[in-house]
Amino acid sequence: MTKVLILTAGFGEGHNAAARNLAAAFEARLAPGAAHVADLYALASPRLNEVFRRAYLALINGSPRLWSSFYGWVDRSQILPRGLWALARERRLLVDLIAREKPDVICSTFPVYAFMLERLALEQRLDVPHFNIVTDSISINSLWWRAACTGWFVPNSDSAEVLLRAGVEAARIHVHGFPTPAFIAENAALAPPDLACGEPGRTAAGSRPRILYIINSGTRGAAETARLLLSEPDWDITCAVGRDEGLRRHLQEYADRRTARGEPSRTKHILGWTDQIPRLLLTHHLVVSKAGGATTQEAIAARCPMIVNQIVPGQEEGNYELLRRHGVGALATTPDAVISECRRAFAWQGAVWRDWRAALAPLSRPNAAYDIADRVLAEITPGSPPGGVSPKVAADLRAVETP
């Protein structure tokens, strides 16, 4: 049986989400158990990894400028591969994992692993193909391409252009999208009804706007933004609060008080942690969230326009830039600005929202996980041309290279 090893890391949900979805696609194509997902940092030093992970979250949320400086330094520095000595335990685990699993191919959703695998290949201790699954858009750290690998999978043509400018061979760049959950591709019929909205704040006959607000750790003004959304008379609101139980209770009490005052009947869901984000993105007209890698890419796949209320400097800047370039959302960094952008989207029969949703169509790749799995399996199939690209990838790359 063909076996696939997928390497990930817990520094940002995008890496883990891509790894999980890709593993599911490989197992659907091959067999249960064909894909093995591993986080070497968590395996090597569980407690230290948790400390670093929490420090990372505290830094990006509490000191974004400091994180931006660090991100830029890593992008410019040559600490890798010279600094691989600091990852000796992870490297040993990787060698043991490869020996035990005997994979036919390795995929990485975190860039540092490419340096470890490159070293093993130079030492003639690795002889299977290795692919980088790039989880960022546009503002891609150079760590993703400085180490050699068999090929790179990028989420969009804008990101392919970044790798081309860096000198990566075009034939090794595959534009297949970000591996999102198969649920999105399989349930397109869940899309919300079309809108029929009148002046800002007033709704004509037709579907009421459905807004999903995803509250991430460290989101500034979260409670105020949620209260303002819940106070709007013509919108159905779902707030996904995550693991902040105190905030969930506060918002639920606020929604209940407004209902008790006899306000017009609307849908107001206050959720804690949920694994139903793909379904919620499919069933809502608009999502308000920070520009996280997984959330942004899942919203694109579900064709749910996004209002970005927070951007972590570095990797998330590219996520918002992708939305801005293609005209599929807005930036609103204060609670009042969020409400203003929602009103603008839904005004005049939802004209702006319709434009946003239409502009998402060429970006949306809900089958990306399967497309990546199929391309990887084709690469390791005897007789398949090495470094070859599918017709769709070739078309994307030609578009990138066309001035």
C-alpha cells in the first residue's frame, strides 16, 4: 500500500488544518491508515512545544509589531540550515519515523521540515519525494523555498508569482489551492438564499443577511463588535466564541435580554468551540474574522465574502492582500467599522455583496485537497513525468507569467 507522511506544526492553525484535510484526501484515494500526520515539535518536547506555542500566540496577539520584526528577520536571515543543530531531537525523531513508516512520499505543511529533509537527502538517508504545501498567500516567508524539495503546492496564482520571482522552477510549482475540508466541496447546495436588501438598515422581501462572526483569541473589541452585530434589527447573527466561556455567557445573556424586550424575531446563535466552521461558512452570506490562514482559505473555498477585523503582521498580511487584490471583502479594524462595512455590503439589493461573491468564484478551489493528493500520487507513479504540471496548473502559471 502506498504510504504518505505529512509533517505539521502547531504554530498557527493553518498548518494543522492543511495537514488534516490532506491526510483525509490521501486516505480517500488510497485506504484508511495510508496517511500518517506528525508534529515533530510536539513529539520531541511536548511541554516545551506548548510553552513556545503559547508564547507565539501571546506575541502575535499582544505585540504584533515585535512579531512583525521577528518574522522579517527570519525571512532575511540565514539561521537555517546552519541552526539545525538546535533541532537535533526533532531530526532524530524524523529519521526514526521514516524508518518505521517507510513512506513513499513526504508532504510538509510547515517550512522548517524541508531543511531537515534536505540534510537527510544530502546524507543519502532519504530517497523519497518531498513536497511543500505552502499555507500562506503572497507574504510568503523565504523559509518555504530556501531548502530544496520535489515541488511546491501553493494556494493561488498570486503566491505562485512570489515563488517564480524567487527563482523557483516553474515546473515545480503547482497551483492547486489550499487543502480545505471535503465538506465544502460536497455541500455547495447549502449556500444561503440570495439577498433582497433595501436601504442600509432596512430589509426588503427576501432572505435576511446571515453574518458569521468568528472570535479568535486576542481579537480586539470582540465583545463590542458582537453586541453591535446582535443589536442590528435585520440581520441573522451567529457568533462563534471559541473556548472563551465567559464571553459566550455574556453574549448569550445580552441576546436573551434583547429578545425579552420584544425585538423583532431574528436568529441569534452564540456558539462556544465548534468544529462546524465549514458548514457555517457555507450557510452564511458574510464572515467577520481575523485573516488567519485556515479561516481565510475556507471562506474563499465556500465563497463566503470576508470582512477582516484583525491582521497579524507577516503571514496574515498576504491573506488580506489576496482578498483586497481580487475585491472579495473589506478591512474593518474597529467595531463601528465592521458594522459600517456590513451595511455597505447589504445595501441596495446587496449589490456590493453580489460583487464580492462573484469575484470569489475564480479563487475558490474547494477540491484542493483531492487535487493535491492526485498530483502527488501522479508524481510518484512509475512513468509519470517528474516535475510535470497538469493542464490547469500550466494555465495558471501562464497567467502568472503574462504581464
